[in-house]
Amino acid sequence: MLGGKPYADAPGGQFVEPTIFTNVTNAMRIAQEEVFGPVLAVIPFKDEADAIRIANDVDFGLAAGVWTKDIGRALTMSEKLRVGTVWVNTYRAVSFTSPFGGYKRSGIGRESGLEAIKEYLQVKSVWIATDSSVANPFIIR
């Protein structure tokens, strides 16, 4: 572990300095809970399939970061990771026009974007025939 001490400049000792945990396995609490702060848990993986298995083997799914030069790998990982946001070669990029929210136990619904507005709406279809001479109105046309 590197870091983890109370952040000296924060009043009351409520913050910790940036911290890196090494030798982490997916069974550890640090890997299974959402930790909000300057914390990194390093979990080794064998290949792409193993990385996806590890990442999806949690009850949460707020966001993920993928670093790669291979656009095919970026798209494959983005598709297979069960999270609400995937950042590729960046992290924490946000916009009020883009929906934000997690999968599984990482929240319900979305903030921002049209998806946030849709949470307050109900969709309805209305079809009105203006031709009253239709022989059988129950046949799909």
C-alpha cells in the first residue's frame, strides 16, 4: 500500500491522501465496494476475458476506465463491461448532455441528458384514422 494517511491539509482528518492498494484480489472488500476518493486498487488479470470477468463480478457498476491503443478492444470492452459509463483513455469526463448513472446497485435511473428527463415522462401512442371508409379497422396496415 502507498499512501492512506490522513490528509494533513484537511480539517478534522476526514480525508486521506491518495492511496494505492496492491496485491488486491476480487474477493477483498476494497474490490467489492464503491470507494469514492483518491483510491486505486490494483488487481492483476491474465487477458481481456479475465479483466471483464473480474470487473463484472461485483454488485456495483457505476463506471469503468479502459486504456488501450486498439479501438476494437475499446469497443469490445465498452460493450461487455456492465457499467453505466465507460471512459476510454480518459477518466471522469462528464457533460450535462450525456446520461450518467450506474448499473446494478450503483443507483437507479440517470442524471443528465435526455434520459434524465425521460424518468419523469410516460410515452403514449395515439393513432387517428381520418378515412372512415376503411372496410375492417382491425386489420394491421
